[in-house]
Amino acid sequence: MRTLIGIVLMVTGVLLLVFGYQKAESLKGQLHRIVTSSTDNKTTWMYVGGASLCVAGVFQLYSGKK
């Protein structure tokens, strides 16, 4: 069961990272970055959430193999 949870967390994290990257590279994201010299808050939280979920998923995978 822990393995399944770990895989789901990792897949969800990767999806958030991909969607965050797509949002950052869209025309709106690029214009926002040019005007404000920073990324959109939603994009940043997608990156942070995706990375956190990936780390949690890896932790679940390796802690489940005792």
C-alpha cells in the first residue's frame, strides 16, 4: 500500500511540475516575467508543490521497503 501511495505522489508531483513549466513558458507567463521580473505566484507554487510531492513519493517508496 505504501508503494502505491508513493507512486501516486510521484506521478502527481511530476504532473504539477509539467503544468507549472507549461504555465511559465506560455505567452502570458513570459509577459508576466518580462514586466515584473519574476514568475507568477501560481507557477511558483506549482513548482514547490510538485517538488515536494516528488520528494514525499520517493520517501514513501523507500520507507515502505523495510
